[in-house]
Amino acid sequence: MKGLSSKLIHGQIEDSKRDTFRSLKTPIYDTASYDFENSESMEQAFRGNTDAYIYSRITNPTVTELQNRIKLFAGAENCLCVSSGMAAISNTIVSICQAGDNIISSRFLFGNTYSFFKNTIASFGIETRFVDLENIEEIEVAIDNKTRCIFLEIMTNPQLILFDVEKIAALAKKHQVILIADNSVLTPYIFQSRNYDIDVEVFSNTKFISGGATSIGGSVLTYKSDKWSKIPKLKPEFDKYGSDAFIKKIGKEIFRNFGGCLSPNNAYLQLLGLETIAIRIDKISENALKTAEFLQNHLKVKRVSYPSLKNSDYKVLADKLLGAKSGCLINFELESESACFKFIDELKMIRRGTNFCDNKSMILHPASTIYCDNTKEDKDLMRINERMIRLAVGLEDIEDIIEDISLALIKVN
Ligand SMILES: Cc1ncc(COP(=O)(O)O)c(C=O)c1O
């Protein structure tokens, strides 16, 4: 099988691991624990000398199948699925950093990631140095011998900024710090971390992978699995795990101690979602581009961001990094906050809700929702203003999406 969809639909089931009843869908192994024939096999499993299942907080067959399928999807070396996108981010950062260390990131982040960096890890003594990731010199100045990683969102939510990943990756390599990329907005279908020097990719399975927002989940993927114990700063912590040290450290230590496991029911839904991900992203990206073009030509719309638009500031980077598709997110501005509220309230089909990559189109006003707890100063630095709307285009017929937007805009003074 060569094509991505064929691989995602069929997976790579080894004959020895087929379901007893040859079920064509991966069964949901909804169990907490597993039976052992004798004490010897139990001891070997606990010592990690076999891959027998012990307890579903640690490993579970349905989740393993999802991990294998996501590994195929991304062309990654390894993958660990966890309970949410935030669990993927938090487990990753905690696996690399200790009190006294620092990480480097831009302020253009999903709201909970920003809060995790600014508040949560800060209270454990890990500093986040917020820099302009579009300015390579500024990043270099911020790196010191306590810097463990650079973190970025490949396409930032909700600003839709793209960074020059190649340059940032070269800098990370030069200074021997880990580059972590959050690919939630695009997924490996649009942006392939394996083609860049990205060490760890994280994403929220909740978005495209779950098959239209059926369930919450997240993934951590590695690409340079032999690298970990070669980085002097990380050597003491990673040496004992040998090859593939990062996933082993998370899996054997951080992930099982924090307990953020993915439920087998959600893994099942996410396996179903993966089977149709390519056609959904193709169609959603087509719908999103047409919607962005419509908004751009509307007199009541002050500004539109969508990286594939011909006049987007990020068009050159989008063509290079993403090819022809930019996913479902658009942001645009109306005259005022009250105009945004009026417009959002007048929509009949598009749902007022906080998610994206759903099959349904969804809309929200970021400043008063996801970022409502941030100060005005923070919001300014994050380029979140009260005139901005985030629209996540769905899979409906494009005529219906545009009609809904068009009729609602008529009602805005
Ligand atoms: C860019 C980005 N990363 C991470 C997350 C967190 O994902 P989850 O809601 O699955 O925890 C989100 C959620 O919207 C997101 O937009």
C-alpha cells in the first residue's frame, strides 16, 4: 500500500496480533487490568522485559493500535497517545524540564498552553521566555545553558501565524535544545514534521483526528529517537533509557505517574476518524479558502487572515510549508466588539462553540471567551483584540456556509 488513506484505513495488523474473531474494526479493550498465566510472566512484564499488557493506565491494546496508526500517518519514529492535547504538551514539557530550567516560546499560543507556560510551570520553577519567533536573533539571545526547548505552534491558534520552521530548527540544533512543535491546527496531513528538524511533535487528537470532534485525546510523536542521550544537557536524565529515550521516559515515568491515559473508547473513535481524515481535510480546506475569499470581499469585514489567501502575509511560507491546504481556521475583524456579538448571534447554521476541525462550522469571539482571563496587556501582546472573530469552517455545503455568513452580516450595523 502506497497511498496515505489506504494505509490509514487498513493499518498494519500483524497476523499474530489479529483479533480472535477477525473483527475488521479494532475492538475496544475496555478493561483496567490483564490476566497472567504465572508469576514469572507477571514479573517479566513488570520489569519491562515483555510487552504484555499490565494495566490500562500504562498501556492498552486499542490505544496501541491508535499509536501505530498515528505513527504511520505522521511517518514518526514513535508515538504515545494521551488523554488530551494539553496532556501531550504538559507531559512533554515536564519530561524535559526541571526547576531552574527555561523554555522559549512565542506568545502566539492556544490559551491553555499560554496559561500552562505562564502560570503552571512557573510555579514549579520553570521559566518561559516569551520571544518573537519571527526574529531569529531574539531567539538566539534568549537561549542560555538552562534552556531545554523551543516550543511553537506550526500554525498559531487563533492568529494563524506561520514561522520559518527551518531557521528555528537550525538554531535549536546549533544550541542543542529540543524543538517541540504543536501541529494541532494542521495535522501531519498538511504539515510534515518529519521533513524538518523537529524533535517532538504534539497535537490534539480532539480536532481532525477524532473524526469531527467526537472525543478528546492527544499525541506525542518523536522523530530523532537516537538523539536524546547525545544532548549533553539531557544526558544524565535520558542515558538510562538508551535508544528512543524520550518516549520511554514519558511512558515509564511521567505519563504513568500523572495518569493522563487515553480511554480505549476514545482511541476507537480516533481510529475511525483517521480513516477519513484526508478527504475531510481536503474538503474543509477548500471550504475555508472560499469562505475567506468571500469575507475578504465583504465591505463590513475589516481584515481577514487565512494563510492560503493570495494576499496573506504568510502566503509564501504557506506555499513552502503547507502546500495548497491551510486547514479550517480563519480569523477576521468587524468594526467593534458589539458588531462581532451581533454577527455571531445572527448566525443560524454555524454553531457558537469552542472547537475546530469539527464537521460543523463553529464560531467564537476569542477575546471574551478563550482569552477572557488574560489581561489587556497580555491580549495586546498575543494579538487578540475585541474586533476579532475566529471561524472554524466545517464540512457543510459551501453555499450554506456563505449564505449564513452573508445574511448575518446584513444584520450588523
Ligand atoms: C493549538 C492547540 N494545542 C493544543 C490544544 C489542546 O487540545 P485539547 O483540547 O485536546 O486538550 C488546543 C485546543 O484547542 C489547540 O488549539
